Amino acid sequence: MGEFDLIARYFKRPARRAVLGVGDDCALLQPRPGTQMAISTDMLVSGRHFFADTDPLRLGHKSLAVNLSDLAACGAQPVGFTLALSLPGVDEPWLAAFAQGLLALADAHDCELIGGDTTAGPLNICITVFGEVPVVDGRSQALLRSGAQPGDDIYVSGTLGDARLALDALLGKIVLSDAVLASARQRLEQPTPRLALGLALRGVASAALDVSDGLLGDLGHILQSSAVGATVDADVATSLIAARAISTRAGDQFSINLSEGDWRRLALSGGDDYELLFTAPAHRRDAVLAASRTSRTPVTRIGQINAAPGLQLINGQGQPLANTYTSFDHFA
Ligand code: ADP
Ligand code: MG
């Protein structure tokens, strides 16, 4: 099978929203009046972002999910995406499963594949997503990292730390029971982009991003962009590890091997969570709860923005904790 047959079989679908999709030199998108395009690219490299033998269906899902997560963090509605693929060879069952996982998530969010590039080489998946954000009275409704104000509450959606727990298990650093591994692995390999929450937070959140490299490190980006500081309750954040609740319920033995510090590290610097981390003024708490309800996405208040720079960690009793948590950095 040649390059063009491969594209035609697995990745070419009739354009719906796009003016022109796969098949010409460029795709054509027509932004709707009164909107801006939100654009983001994420690359997944075999052996670095995923194991080479990862289930291709899950890998297809994750490749798009991490990109859609960026749109969610901006409060953008997905429109379309391009797919640049470098493949070691033509493995049809692999391609069929990869396309299935990828396109199922694309369809779920009405985000069409409008083009890409296909080449031979080490397995590498690079996706660029395009989303739409309204402009109201000349002001973009995009959620940015730079809008956090002193006194704002800090929230995170969903769960934390489970993806990193699964990674540590797959790397052989820790042994998990089947039930706990299955649940954590789902979070690592099939993260849920929080698109509905991102949309619901337009006009409510003062700043937002998605947690990819670890909670505290990513919060640091908001603090830097907004020129503010923060206080975060480490115990509240640590309570958001889904696997911990499961293991406690099931009386699972593995949790004995993890210290409170291990759990904290998972929640605070685990990474690969793809949850939304956002801030909102304290007088908008009801609006945040409403956004959580309408998007059917749990959110938890984990701290507060301060005028003084720096990130203070406290425990549930309000006592200060040392912040020794580092986030993921490919070149550090
Ligand atoms: P060009 O040589 O002009 O760059 P290509 O031969 O690379 O064009 O691609 C032909 C068409 O197929 C283009 O419309 C391109 O966007 C699309 N395409 C290539 N690879 C993919 C892919 N992996 N997924 C979706 N569309 C693709
Ligand atoms: Mg090309």
C-alpha cells in the first residue's frame, strides 16, 4: 500500500464543516463571523510520550485528546485538525485501530480531520487543532493564562495523579492490583479533554490552562503570566487521586507501600492529567458550580491567588509545607 492509498483508506473523509478537506494542497476553513481561531499543536513521540507497543486505538484517542485539551483550556469550540504522521511501515491493523480511536473522539466533538502529512520514519504523531472562540464587543472570549487576580479562587477539574501512577506501574517502579492499574491506565492512555467545562467557563474563569506537566508546575505558568502568587492546599489536591479512593475502598494492599509524600508527589507533580486548572473571582463561586453542573465535570477548589509572588503549599490544617515538587521538562 502506497502513501496515497493509505491516506485515502484511513484518513480521508468527506468534508462537512470545512470548505475543503483532505485531498488538495491546503484545506480551507471559513471562520464564522464574530469568531477567532484558536490553534494549538502537540506532538507525541514514540518512546518519549508513549510506549511503542501502546494499544493503537488508545493512542489514536490520546493523540487527539491532548490537543483538544488545549482548546478546552482556551474555552474554544473544536472545528478541525490536521495530522502529521511519521510511520515506521504500513501496518494495516495498527492503522485501522489508530484511525478508529482518533476519529471516534473527533466525531464525539464534531472536530473534522482536514489534512495532514504522511511520511516514513520513527513513529511520531503531530496534530494541530483549530477551534473557534467568539469575540463579544471587540473582546475575545478566549481563556488565557494571564488573567488571574489576587483573591481569585483556584480550581482543578476531575482527578489528579492517576496517569502518573499508571506510568510508574508500567515502568515497574510500583506494583498495582489489576483493578487499580486498569483505572489508572485509563487515565494515562485515554484522557478526557474537558471541552464542555472550558466552554462553560467562558466569561467566568479569569485564567485557565490544562494540566499536562504537573499541577504545581503548570500553576506556575498562570502565576508567571498573571504576575501573582498562590496558596495551594496539598491535602485537597491529594484527595483527588481516583486510584487512592479505589484502593482504600477495596482494601487494596498496594497503598501501604506509598507514603503520604508519595501520594502528594503524584497529585502535585504527576503530569499527563489533562484536567483544567483555572481561577475565578470569589464572587463567581456560584457561576463556577453552575459551569461544573452543566458540563457534568467535577471541579474542586484547591487554593487562592495572592498578590505576593511565590507558590505557598499548605496542608489541610493550614500549616506550611515545603514545596519540593518539580514538573516535567523534556530538557531539564
Ligand atoms: P503535498 O505533497 O501537497 O504536501 P501530500 O501528498 O502530503 O500533499 O498530501 C495529500 C493530501 O492528503 C493533502 O490534502 C494532505 O493534507 C492530506 N494528508 C496527508 N497525510 C494525511 C494524514 N495523515 N491525515 C489526513 N490527511 C492527510
Ligand atoms: Mg505533504
